[in-house]
Amino acid sequence: MLKEFFKQQVFPGFSALSANREVQKIIDQKLDYEVALPEEIKDQVRFKADIENLIKSQLERKGKLEDKAKSLLFIISLAFTTATFSLNFLEETPDRIFSPMLAILGLCCFVFAGIRVISAINIRMFYVKEPAILHQAPDSENNIPGKLIVSEDDDDTEYLKDLVHNKTLNDLICTKIANLTYASFTLVRNGIICFACLFAVGIVVQFSTPNKPPVKKEQDEIKASAKPKNTNEEKVIRTNIEMKTKGNSMLSNDTTKR
């Protein structure tokens, strides 16, 4: 029980993939299944309408799951962009072990979440009952154009069997999409937790470490910043010093002559 919980919450992408493999095996098996209806259905019209309504609700559920996946894809792109811009925080924090690890884990969660949600959107398969359409070729000799003839299904039993079969397969397809969407939501949550821990660790480490004296490299930078920035400033300073020394020497000569 704990192993399954850990697998679904920490590695939801791999859990969804393994679950969808099992679902796909069931779909492949049920493709060849035969539907056995009761010998006598009291209200066949109502039974047929109920199955058709169930298929319509399945189609609506599939559309809602796809809408959630599309909105989740936008959230993932926004979170990934925000996370990459916030990586400048790593340069300011003194921690060089846990903070990079949390940042890498958070980015990996966002990337895998995007992959899973794109896989969910790409599942386009859905079984519906379509009317049989016959193609009549045109007759050029008699100037008769081609026609598409919709044939009516006279056998209601076969039609009901197809509806039940499609409803069963559609349930499994919606389960695959729901598994991938849930895994993507969980990965986004894990990525947000990783970046929240990153900022928390960085703040704690930054305030817990005492202020260190400037390193030799920093001292060299301070000395370099105190020096003149270019040669022109150095020449001006030298000429000013030379003018001052010449003025002092001239004053000393005048005093000696007097």
C-alpha cells in the first residue's frame, strides 16, 4: 500500500505509463469480444436511448479532460518560465548542494509534466456508431452522377451490440486520458514543492551563516574599482601632480632669491 502511494505521488508519470499499458492490453483484448445481450429486452427503445446517452456523456467527459489538459499545459509553460528566471537566486545563496539539486528536480518535474499532458492530448481515439454509407459510382453513359446512399440498419440487435461494445471501449480510453492528466497535475505540484523548498533552504542558509570578511579576490576587486578607470584619468592626475610640484619648486626659488 505504501509502495503504491509512493509510486503514484513521487513518480506519477511512470505509474501512469504502467497503468495505461495494462489498460491498452484490456482494450486490445476487448476489441474481439462478442456482446451477449439478454434474449428478451422489455423496452428495447429505452435501452437503446440509454446506451446512446451514455456514449454522449463519455464524449463530453473526454472533451472536459482535454480542456483540463490544455489548461494544464499553459500552467506548465508559465511555471517553467518563472522557474528558469528565478534560478538567479542560486547565485546569491551560499548553499551549493541542496539548492541546485532542488532546482534540477523541480525543472525535471515540469518537463515530465509537459510530456505527460501532451501525451494525454494526443489520444484522439473514440468509438462511435456511424451509419453505413454506400458509394454508387457515376454512370457517364447515362449521365447519372455518383451518389452516397445511407443504408438503414434493419437489425436492431446488432446495432445495440455495437453501442455496448463502443461504450465499454470508450470507458477505457477516458481512463487512459484521466491517468495522464492526473500524473501531470501531480508532477506540477511536486515541481512547485521543490522550488518552494529551494527558496526556503536558501533563505535559512543565508541568514544562518555569519558574515564573512571579504575574500582576497573581493579585496582585489575593491582596489581595482578604487583605481582610475582609464589611462586618460591617469594622465590628468599625473599632470596635476606635476603642476603642483612645479609650483612648489618655483615658490621655493623665489623665497631663496629674496
